[in-house]
Amino acid sequence: MLHFDIPSMTCGGCAKSVTKALLSVDPQARIETDPPMRKVRVDSALDESAFLAALREAGYPDKR
């Protein structure tokens, strides 16, 4: 399970955009978003770096 902190994810619309970006990397991934806590969990066998790149490109970079 991968964990991301997304400071700019503040609402349900943001969460939908984040989910879409992550699914573009792995359409089979299981994604859980928590906008109030600004956290995302991704269950995927793919490498974390691909998800970090997709989040950056979508305008929702991880806090790291």
C-alpha cells in the first residue's frame, strides 16, 4: 500500500482529479482519498515513482 500526502487536495473535486491521475498509471489500482486529511492510499503493485510523477503532472504533488 502506497501513501501520499497531497496538501492541495482540499475537496471532493480535487480528490476526483487525483483519483483520475492515479488511475492513468494503473487502471486496476484501488484508491482511497481523504480530502479533509489530504491523504491518499493506493493499492497497486506498480512503483511509487510513477504515481508521484502523475500527481505532479496533474498539479497535486506529494508533500515530500
